[in-house]
Amino acid sequence: MQTQQDADATAVCPFPHHLLNQQKTAKEPDYGAPAIERDAEGTWHIRNFESMRSILRSGDTRQAGFNADLITRIPNMTNTPILYLEGQAHHQQRRQTARFFAPKVVSDKYYQVMEKLVDEIIAELQQKRSADLSQLSMKLAVRVAAEVVGLTNSRLPGMAKRLEAFFGSEPLTFNWTPRVLLNFLRNQTRMAAFYYLDVQPAIKARKRQAQEDVISHLVAQNYSQVEILTECVTYAAAGMVTTREFISVATWHLLEQPALRQRYMEASEKERHAILEEILRIEPVVGHLFRRATAEITLEHEGTSYTIPQDALIDLHIYNANTDEAMVGDHPLAICPVRELHGERLSPAMMSFGDGGHRCPGSYIAIQETDVLLQRLFSLDTLHIVHAPNVTWHAMIKGYELRQFTIAL
């Protein structure tokens, strides 16, 4: 039920709320679908916020997305990548690596790095007068994440392109057709290049002199080189690829909405971050999360009880949870920087960074580096869109990709 305070907040929102749907990236919107349902293949689909949060905070599920079945089958792997760990082992690794992602550490250690990189990007844009933002954002996201992870000793420049080629490959399967085999060999070649040119020299440097980064932590934990490579690929997907897309989609919205852009540029850091998270709420970079039940799970929703059996696959629909009107109020597909959320300790981005033990540890980094770049971009008075981005979807992360996004001065 909307309170008077909520109504007042909506009234001052600097938005044309007659534009009820400002979403740009949902592949197959299904907002009228049931909140909880089981399909013919036995997969459970969760679309409401509260049930999704219960699943993500449950100790009776395990990771089932991001190629989990493939990664956990890698031979001779003693240390499972943190993304795929569960229970106490996962909590322990998260505690040990939290120091690399804490807001104070990000502000103290990486803010100047972000500013330096953004200076380079702005100088390049001013020199060329136009650029593909998807390439500029990839350059920033890769180099910031590389500082956090420790990928700073590459034998050759071009790590961003190597990662882009790797993540642009078709997802692997166990159906060994000639096409799948060719794709596998191509992936292995790209993985080998990333390892030899970027990961191996970083490991060697940190064995000589430890740093305050993820690779140094993994070396100290006696991770093998294959295990460190796997962690680096995981962090690359989480910290580089997804942040790249968010930078582009936030820029797209703000360039098309002058009132919102003006408010953003005049706001405090706290309010700017809230605006960015509100954009992320309706444009989550990862559209689906997948879990597998390790025990029977019971959910209650609107007076109905649902029992998810052990071993069932659970598909969490992030777009739906982020627009659950019980949580976000009226006009869920519009961007409102003063939106009142109905619940305790809710993130403005809702489920865009996940929840529970596997909530994205780099959320603050993603928002901070996006903010640093956008402040500088929007200070260029003649900045405008020449070609709006093409929207496609990535199979592994179940999210959108924005390409050929030409901006100019």
C-alpha cells in the first residue's frame, strides 16, 4: 500500500511518468507470467522478489549458472573457484577476499587509478571527436578489474581484446559435434593466450613479491596455476564484461534523458550512485541466475505453498524481481531517482548484484568507476549519440551486450 510519503516522492520525481516503460534491454519480457511455476522440463521459475531472495539466501542450493557443470569437472582441481563454492568454504574465501572490494579500499586505492584511466579515455575521445563507447568502456572495466585481481604484468598489451575474443565464443557443451569441437579448440587457444600473456607473468611477479590483490592471495593459498587461471576468467566475466555493459546502458539512458542527466550532474556522490543503481534496476546486466536445489525447498507466496524437490534446476528471473511492484511501487519500468522501496535493507539495484552469500563483491567498484567516467563524459557539452547501440544477448551470462555505440563531440 502506498503511503503519502511514497506518493510525494513519486510526485517530485523528475520523470515523464507517462513513459511507463523506459527499459531497453529485456530480451523476452514476461511480466505477466506466474510468480512461481514449474515448466514441462521440471525447471522452476521464480519471478517475485521475496521468493528469489529466499532461494539466494538458502543453504539448500548450489550454483548452476555460469558454466558451473563444466567448471566443476575440470580435472586435478583441488580448489574450486569461489563463484562455485558453497557453505563454509565459500564464506571463508569471501571473508578473506572482501578486503579487495571494500568501499574504503576502492576509494583509497583505486579511485586515482580510475581517474587516470578516465583521463586517457577522455583525451582519446577529444582527439578523435568520436568513438565506440563499448570499446572505451571495455578498456576502463578491464584495467580497473586488472588492478584488483592483479593482472598487471602482461607480456604484451591487448588483454581487453583477448578477453573479448574469449567471451565472444559460443558456450561449451558436452555434445561433441564437429562445430562444438572446433569451438572448443578455438576457446582453448584463446584461453592459452590469456594464460601465457597475462596470467602467468602476474603469478611469477607475485611469487617474487606479493601485492594486495587477488592473485597474491591465491598464490599464498597454494592455488595451482590452472586454478588461478580459472579464478581470473571468473573475475574477468564478473568484473570486466558486466561493468562494460552497465557503463554503456547508463550512458545511453542519461544521454537520452536531459532532465535526468542534469540531476545526475548536480547531485552528490550518494545521489549519483542511487541514480545509477536505479538504472541498473531496470537494466540488470545478468538477466537470469540459476541455482540447483540440494534439498527439498518450500516457498510460500500469496497463500500458496510450493515445494521444490531436491536436484531441481531453479531459474531466477532478475528483470521480474527488479520490477516487483510489491517492492518497488508504481511505474516499475520507469527510472525514478527518488523511488521509495517497500522493504527493509533493500538495495536500490534490487537483485542486479544478486543476494545472499554469492552477492557480487565488486558492486561498489562497478558503480564507482561508472560514476567517474560518466561525470567526465557529461561535462563535455557537445557529447551526443551518433548511433545507438545494437542490443544482443550473451548466452553464458544470460545478459545483454551493447555494441557499435557511437558517441561524438
